[in-house]
Amino acid sequence: MSTLEEETAAADAPHGITGLPYSPQELETERLRLRPLNAGDLEDVHAYQRIKDVVRYLYWEVHDHEESAKHLKKRLAMNRLSEDGDGIVFAVELPDPEGGHDRVVGDISVFLKSAQHGKIEIGWVFHPAVHGRGYATEAAEAVLDVCFNTLGAHRVFAQLDARNEASARLCERLGMRQEALLRENEIFKGEWSSTAVYALLDSEYRAR
């Protein structure tokens, strides 16, 4: 076997996450900036955390200003991926072309589920005022690039309420496929809820 063949075989061999530890870096897309959350984001994140439709399928209720502040403080501590269970949160910022206030219109969470088996979970929330403009897809694509090309993930997945059609469509736009539907697997906000699992493998990501 030639040296090139050996290197190719080694690259294709099963492996876990290779890019640890990882601290979130600023990411630039065509229209957006992704960066770690900071304390100054409180007013922007509260603007969507207080909307009932935004939290309909999330594990928390509408936040008042104080609850948003506490929630943000917890998420600021999620700033490094090193061990299983660690998480980071990217603020999705829409720059003001006029040079004014750059607005945080959503955020994307990344959780290290298994470094050994190369598994990462992602989740997102966006202000409904920016729905339909492709921002969520653009931001999620940037995060997938980090997951697969920087961290070396084998599998990236998302778990969502099966009724959450907007998130399901986003998963599909990203090339993720529905792997499972766990029917009425939990009591969620007082009613039985089903969980849909969408995932994308490294080989599928590179073949898109």
C-alpha cells in the first residue's frame, strides 16, 4: 500500500471527535456573524424568549426579563467543548449595514454527546421576525462546518418535538434525515409529545 493509500485509509477509519478542546470562535457568513454569547446580549435574547410561539416546543416557558438574565448567565458558562456533556452557544448576529446596533436574532447550541463515538447534538431558536429569510439555514450551515471540519464529528443530530414543522424543514434543508419518531415518549407541557430525531453523517455531509 502506498503512503497516499495509507493516509486515505487512516482518514476513513472510524474515529471519535478529533478537535478537542474547542472554544467557540467568531464565524462569518454572507449575511451573519456567529460568536459566543456575551452579557450585552440580554435585551436581544429576551426579545425572542418572551414570545409564546418561540418557546412552544422548548423545555422552558416564556421568560420575563429576570428569567432571561438568569438563563443567559447559565449559557455564558457554556463556553468550551472538552468532555461529554459540555456545550457551547453561538449568538447569531445580524450586522446593521448602517453601522448601528448589530442585533442578535437567534442562537445555536452545540452539545458534545460522545467524544469517543463522534456524536454532537445541535439545537436552535430564532426570533420569528426573521423567519423565512434563510438566516437559520445560513447560520446552521456554518455550525455544521465547525462540527464536521473543525471538530471531526461523525454524526450530528437534532431532537425536536414532532409537531415542530419549522425545525423539521430546517433539518431537511441541511440534508439531515429523520432517523426515528419516538411516539408519545414524554409528557411535555401537560400533554403527550412525540420526539423526532434527525441526523447527518460525515459521509453524507461531504456528499451533499
